[in-house]
Amino acid sequence: MRITIHRGTHEIGGNCIEITAGNSRIILDVGMPLFKSEGEPYDTANLKRKSKQELLDMGILPKIPGLFVEGQQPDAILLSHAHEDHTGLIRHSEAEIPVYASKGTSKMMKAGEKFALQPTLPRSRYHEINSDEPVQIGDFKLTAYSVDHSIFGAQAFLVEAEGKTVLYSGDLRMHGRKPGMHRSLIEKVSIKKLDVLLMEGTHIGHTEYKGSNEYELEEEITGLIKSAPGLILASFSPQHVDRLVGFLRATKKSGKVFVADAYTAFVMRLIATETSIPKPESTEWVKVFFPKFFLESYERKGMKTFFTFMNPASIGVEEIRSDPSKYVMLFRPSMLDSDFNGKLPDGSRCLYSRWSGYLEQKEWQNTKAKLDQVNGDLIEVHTSGHIYADDIKTLVKAIKAKTVIPIHTFEAERFANVIPNVKLLNDGESFPLA
């Protein structure tokens, strides 16, 4: 067996790993890079407009035979989860290659495609891979394991071939709403005598950092909702189902009404049968707000049936303005002008639950200015979707792999400070398992 990491050895995002054994090849993730080599963020919207050849010329697409350029096609692509830094280049891959992913990942990609210009997972290519159920792909035995990350449906992958075992962690954490997931992962893979662990290390360089867990964050959000003098604006990704659950529970405990936008309502309906999340149209304390951009585009996007189902639960801006302190409302900066006509209700409070770097963007600077105009405020309430440095050490020690290869990190060399059996690779470099 041979492992080649084409992207991700010294960057956060852009994961793309190739594993070969016998006559078989598989690809683990086909991620869009987030940052340039000097650390400046890419304009991902601009990258999405580029042609395949332009992305090859820029070095965004790795020149992997049969995947993005001519050659023998791999047997399969496996997607660990639906974030674009793991799926964003799927549309440029050869259309005949099967794609394996969880049902949850498939659903999140569907929601992202409809509402956020995210990549499509064509039905003709999709093969569902269920956690804890091994599948055979060529010479490989593949087993997926559910992991806790900041998106629904995330998985780690165990790859077995030629008497060797490799675990790809994907993105995961130990401080979410489902701690049983990492305990189960440890229990199931520690007995495998792993040869290699491909371990995400987003926070490996931040040994002093350990934020709240999702339950602690929920309590903080509850307090901020209860103390807010006016409309509560909630900003988070609806695909982050742990965070969605936290806001829903905090809203209900505060005696408020949760107002989902169309994107969030779509996600809630998609996963209602697999989670305890209610369907918006059948819940008294949940309403649905249809932003102007959605009303102008839903028929064109083939979402007339969804609109019909959700319409009985709909609520408009004027109803919200009539009693703003009653509501916790999903918010995006684009709604300021198109839906609120440039003026928010007095005393509005925005609970911002995303990466803090986005606050430097012009749209968020404008939002903060609009909040100031109405004596409102913006408060960050967030915790990471990635495993903390101390937890990396705990997880790696428990799994007991012979070799640990860092990925999804700017500071791979920091692994050697806390883990003895580390092998550092560069993009494009291979590691043979003798």
C-alpha cells in the first residue's frame, strides 16, 4: 500500500489523498484550498468561476492521473464530509468515478447546492456508505466511522489492503454534542493495530487554546437571548447541526420563537427523520422567513414543492417588527438591505457563531455599523469544529498507530512536540507501507 498526499500537508483545507494497493486506487476528499501559500485567504467565489484548465494552471487542481487529468481512473472518491475544503473540486473530477459518502453528507451537499452555490453530488455517481458497515472497493476494504464535526454526516475512513491498515480522521473533535462518537472510534480502531493514522491538526499549534463545548455554548446562548432587549439575530451555518440544535434549545428555553430562513428550514426538513430536530411546518414555536432572493428564485431552482410545504409556517418582516423581542431569527448580511430596507429594529442583538475572520469582511463591518445605529450589539458565541491540541494527543495515544501523518494543518512540525511517531510529508510526497 502507498499513501500520497496531494494537498493538505501544510495547509488547513484542500485535502486530497491518494491510496494505492495492487491494481486499485482510491481518493480521499477533493477539497478546495482555503488559503494561498502566504496565508492569505482565497476568494473562493472567484475560484468557483474558473475553468478546469485555469485551476490546473494555477496549481489548485493536483495533476492526478484519471482524476483531473488524463490517465487510468481511480476506483472511487470518498468524501469525509460536505465542507467545500473537502468536496469543492468534485465537479472537475472525471464524471465516471463513483463517489462514496454518508447519507448525511449527501443531504448537506444537496442543501449547499440549492442555497450556497456549493458543489453538486450527482445521483448517478453517488454510493451511500454507512458507518460501521465495511464495503469492498477493488482491493480495498473500507469502513466508515461517524465522527463529531461542525457539519452533519461527517465520517472517518479505515482503509485495509495488503495486510496494512490506515485511518483517515477527516475533520473531527471531542467537544461536540456527541462525545460517544470519539469513544466509539477509539474502541473500534485501537484493536486494528493501525499502521498509519492520517490525523487532522487544525489546532496543533494552539496548545493554550481550549474553548467551550457545545453544551456550555448552549447555556451561554440561552443567557444572551434572555438578556437581549430586542430582536435576536443568529448567524451560523445551518449545516452545523450541533449549533442549530443549540440555538433551537436556547430559543425554546427562553420562551422565544425561532425564525428559520429558507436554507435552515430546508436543512431541518432534510434531517428531521434522522434527528430530534422538528419539521418547521409542524412546530408552533418555529416559523420560516423567506428572504427576497429566495422568493425570486425558488421556482427556477425547482423548489416549488418545498415552498408549498413551508408556506403555512411563514412569517414576514412586518410581523417580526411588530414584536421584535419575541424572535430569534436566522440572519445573513444580505438581508439588511433586501429584507430590512437598511434598518434593523431598535436594540437588535446579533449572536455571531462563525469563524471570527469573516467579521473583517465588508458585509460584516456594515452589519456592525447598522447595529450601532439602533443601539444594538454583536456578540461572538462560538466554539471550534476542530479537535483541540490536547485532545489530539489524547486521541492519538488511545488509537496507538505505528505512524502518524499530519494533515489539515499549517504547523505539521508541532506534532513532533507531543507525539513520538510522526512522519512529515510535503504535498505530492508518497509514503510506502512496507
